[in-house]
Amino acid sequence: MLWIFDLDNTLHDASHAIFPAITANMNAFIAGLAGENSERLSPESANAVRILYWERYGATLEGLIRHHGVEPEEFLKAAHDLGDLSLLIKAERGLARILRQLPGRKILLTNADHSYSRRVLKLLGLHRYFSQHIAIQSMRVHGKLLPKPSKRLFRKLLASEKVSAHQCVLVEDNEAALKAGKALGMRTVFVSGFSRRDRTSYHSSPRKKRLEQKNRPAFADVKIRSIRHLPAKQSKLGQLSSG
């Protein structure tokens, strides 16, 4: 079995402090790009551009490359200028123990910058558990940047790992990436607890938790609020593999 893990809002709570800081950095960078009449973009316009490109391409960087000729490393360095990351990290305890319980190889596949994601993994104490660490700089197919949720990216990964889609479990918080993985035949785990819209139900009652799982979206074979609950779902994921 091959486990493909996302990083932010999957293995840790990036919405707590990291995402707001990265968003502010991205908006500042975009605002510095020349708008109409070479005027600096307003904060509102910069934020709208960021959201538009993220929704259209899966990564703001892809839109900036296509429409503004931005150099990837320049943008990634500016976006991830976060100072002491240890002050921003918010994560649950016991993550290493959970990953050890999961049989098979594990790959980290993140649309984040490589330097940033490497630092986060080390702070979480999880870097030794991943046989591969694929960040956005490496998400190229035939020389073209294709970040998640690109199906072509997933197909390239499957080919390089010499595994079929049904041998993989994709663990993600991003719905578009999960839909792409599901369409290819991967088993999918939707980690919903760190997204702002689901945060109010993070400490739901057992009955509500059962209802949430029952009402899981079609693109998710399993819906959990935290990977703490992933070991308990192994048998179901295994049944899906053999079914």
C-alpha cells in the first residue's frame, strides 16, 4: 500500500497561523506587480487575484507564471518568509506513532515550497517516515508546472512509483485533489477538521461524528477530522482495495 499525504491542514493545523501569514505574504507580493497604468494593486485586488488563480489552477503560483511571468523561486521565497516557524506550528501529539501504525510506504505530496515543507516536517518530527517528499518545485510533467489537483501529476507519480491507483490511499484536506484521485481509482481520505468551515464541529458528540461520516461527500471513501482517526479506518480502506 502507498500512502500519499498532503501537508498543510492534513498533518497539522495550518489555518491557525501559517496560512494567514502566507496569505499576507502572497497578497503583498501580488500587490507589487504592476496593475493597469503601472499602478500598485490594491490589497483587495491582490487578494482577488490570489483567490482567482488558486481556484482556477490549484496553485496561485501557476497563475502568476502564466499571466505575469513570475519566477517561481522568487514568489515561493517571498510567500514563505515566515521567520521562526516553531512559533506558528499547531499540531496534535502522537503523529509519529500514528504514521508508524500505517502499513506501507508513505509519500508527502504538497503544493507548498520545498524548503518550507521540509522545515515543517522536521518540526513535527515526521521527516523520517516519508520515503519521498514532493513539493511544488518538483510538480512538472513534460517540463510544465502541474500542481495538485492535476490528474496528469497523479498519473506521473503512479508511473514513477510503479503502482496502480487502487493500491494508493490519498490523504488530503483539499476537495479538488481528492476528486482527482478518486476519479483515477485511488482510495481517498478527507481530513476536514482543520478547515475553518468544519472547525466548529471538531469536538462533536459521538452521534454527530457518526452522522458526519455517514454524510461524507462522494469523493471521499473515508471522512475524518484528524489523522488520529486514520488507524481505525484501515480495515475499511483495505476492504475497498480488495472489493
